[in-house]
Amino acid sequence: MKLNVLKRIALVTFMCLGVAVKGFSQYDVSKTTLKIDWQMNAPFSTNFADKLSGWGMNFELGYELTPRWEVGVFASYHTNHQYVGRQTLSLSPTESLTTDQQRSAFQVPFGVMGAYNLSTNRYVKPYVGVKAGTMFARYTTYFGSTGMYDKSWGFYVSPEIGVKIYPTGKKWGFHVAGYYSYATNKTQTLTFDVEGQNQAGFRLGVIF
């Protein structure tokens, strides 16, 4: 009885290994692309660190399923800053604080991505795409010699439109994209709460 069970387990194991090897043999490394982008980012509708900032990067590892469809994974990070001049803040009915503030919003979204090429031209490929996943956010308010911060996780989605440019018609090239993103993160700050993160920006980078 035990011998028959072991035989069945061995048979299933070898079948799974065969499928895995076959799938790996069909994987074409030449269809894999790596994008590294510098990005500008402008939050809006939060009133917290909502100034345009270039302190960000985006990384994508994609695979070309067909000449038009690409799927993959992504990760990015961005920091926005804002200085608020000296003012008196009401913290409670019996407490107030007079200080200036340095606000900082740090965000790290990551997840999966998909894109559809609007053209199969070798040199210029405009596309539309979307990213979806999760985002870690840390909002910090510095005042005086101290500060306070709050961390949160939320769902992240980001549609984008861009173009991939290949000067020689080969694998390496340049990448330009504009995007909008929304995340469900909720964070508490010194004087008010932030619910939802709306942002827009653009990316400029290289493709390998």
C-alpha cells in the first residue's frame, strides 16, 4: 500500500517537473525588458507635501507575450516635500503649538503591470498601460527639534500612456510616459488626516 502511494507521488512529481521544464524551455529571454525611469510627481487634493518633486525612480521588468502585449512587475519610490511657515496650530481645546513645519511624504508602490502597444513599429512604439498592486506610505511632519509620522498600506492603481523609442530598432532604447495614480492609504498628520493619495506625473528613462 505504502509502495503504491510512493509510486503515485513520484509519478505526479515527475509530471510536474516535466511541465515546468517545458514551460521554461518556451521562455524567450530576448523578450524580457528592463525599464529604469526617473520620475516627476505632483500629489493633489491632499494639502500635504503637494509640491511637484523629482525625487523618485521607477523600475519595471516586463515580458513581451506578443508584439502588442507586455506583462510584468514594477516597483517605484517617491518623496515629496513642503515647507509651511511659522503659525499657531490648535491641537485640542486646551493645547496649541506655534511652529513652522517641514512636511515629507514618502511612498513605495509595487505590484504587476500590463501594457498594450498601439504600434508594432521597430523604432517607435506608443502604448497604454496600467499598474496595480499595493503601496507603503510614510507621512512625516518635522517641527522644532522633533517630529511625528504615520505609516500605512493601501491598494494602488495607475493608468499611464507613453512611448518606447528604439533608435537602432533593437532591444535598447528610451522610455517616456505620463501617468495618474491613486492609492487608498489613510494617514494621520499633525493637524489633519489624509484619506486617499491622488497623484500625476511623468517618467523619463531607458530600456534594456
